[in-house]
Amino acid sequence: MSSIPTPHINAKPNAFAKTVLMPGDPLRAKYIADNFLETPKKINEVRGMLAYTGTYNGSPVSVMGSGMGCPSMGIYSYELFNFYKVENIIRVGSAGSISMELELGDVVMGVGACAESHYADGFARCPGNFAPTASFELMMKAQKAAEINDIKLWAGNILTSDMFYNDDSVGMNAWLRMGVLAVEMEAAALYTNAARAGKNALCLCTISDKCFDRSTVMTAEQRETSLTNMINMALSML
């Protein structure tokens, strides 16, 4: 068991709130702190992975980057859950749509995370495949927050992939046939760590591009507006 500070987080004990929002980009964490939180205080900057704690409508909340991919999310969420006593982590990121029904800017809640990653193999050596899933408690809060913020919330399986650039043009069709909504790169590791630690996790993603139409991507203005909607929704869950 590591001591505090950890090799990757130099925050002091009790520096993190019980709930942490985790975008992939540490600069997005800074953006959330600067524009949404009251009296934010920077509590980590090791390896440039910025973290802040402040309040939102009087409720304590932290925000921290996770980096890209399961290994990075795996390290940071593990240390937050197990060493810093964080109870809830809400990933707020972007995803590519697999479902043909999804449009740019739609918000997807990952009920379960199918995985092309083998991250869970290091924890759940079960006589079968571990299925990483979100916290029911956080899903119910997200549904209520979506209603409050007048946001249509899609819910279902998402795909966590280790690859952003993939030569396999056939595999995505298989996930489409199984009803998987979108692809991202961190949820499976987050859900696995939460399960092992007995904590709560949820992945919320805004659709920023389409897997079957690479010419359709968000403009910078669309990205800013859509991510703001998702962030407001996540903060309404406090």
C-alpha cells in the first residue's frame, strides 16, 4: 500500500473531495476549475496532471485530468479511490459514435464498458470475463441531472479501446451489431478500479465525431458548448 503523496499525485491527505470529475485532458480540468468552481485550489501538478478542489453551489468537488487510455486512467483512479479516500469518480470526456442514431453533441452514459483492453485481467482473475459497469447510484443521479438541465441522455454499452488509430475496418461493425453506442478509451479501467475498491464510477461522454463518417467532427465552438452542457450536468449530480 502506497503512502501519500503517491508517485503520481503530490496532494496532501484530505485534499480531494469525495467526488472527482475526470476529463482526459488536464487543461480541461483547469478550465472546469476556473469556470465552474468556487474558490478552486490547485492540489496536484505532478507530470502536468492538474487537479483542483473547490465548491459548486457550496458542495465540495474536485476535478483532475486522467490522461489518455486505460493505463493512465488506471493509475490515477486507483490512487484516488484507494489512497485519497475518493468515493465517486465521474469521467467527463468525448467519444466517437458507433450507433447511427447518435449526433454530434449528444451525451452518452456508459452503463457498461465493453473492452478491447485487458486492463481488468490484472484484478479479476475469474473463470470468465469480468463485465465493468457503472454505479447504479450515479446513473440515477445522472438521469435526474439530465432532466434538470434539459439534456437528452443516451444510456447503454460503450466500448473502451486501447487504439485511437485502428486499421481494422470490420471490428467496429461487430460492435454496432451488438448495440454498442460509442467508443472511448478510459471507462473500462475506471469501472474496474471502482469495483475492486468498492467505490462508485460513471462515464459521461459527449459525441465529438462519428466512427462511420470521419468527415463529421465538431467545430471548436460546438465542442466548447457541448462539453459545457455535460459539465453542468455532471456538477448537478453533487
